[in-house]
Amino acid sequence: MPNRKAPHPKKGKSSIDLQPDAIEAKRDAQLAEIERIRTRRGKLEGCSKNAYVMLTRGWGRASWHVRAELLKASGWLLYVERLRDIWPEM
């Protein structure tokens, strides 16, 4: 698998918060939400499993920009999981 480099962020105001403390706090909050899902359902599957993988596998090697992007993507996956709690047939 070829090594892919993340695109360089555009100059100017970014919509992503690149403060390391904020990124770590948001990651901890999302991992806690994933743990609540695991406790409630007994296992992880689907979007919650993918979000967990995003937040654990390769996290240490990722740059802060990539970590912020991973948080954004996993946040959407957890949003879908919250919708599944409301509408279980999804």
C-alpha cells in the first residue's frame, strides 16, 4: 500500500481546531461515547466500530491536522449511531 501524504492545509482560517489539548479532549469524549455504546449494546458494530478504529489505529503516528480530520469523521459516524438509537430500523 503506497504511503499517502495528507494535503497541506490551505492558508487562512481553517474550520478545524488544531489545538492539541482540544483535540485530545474531544477524542476522550468520543471514546467515552463509544464505550457507552459498547456497554449498552454488548458489542461494537457498524459505525461505532469504525469510529473506534479511527480513534485508535494509527493515532500516535498521525499529525495534528490528520487527527482533527479523524475526529470530524468519527463524529459523523457517532451521529449516525445516535440516530440508530432513535430509529432502530436504520
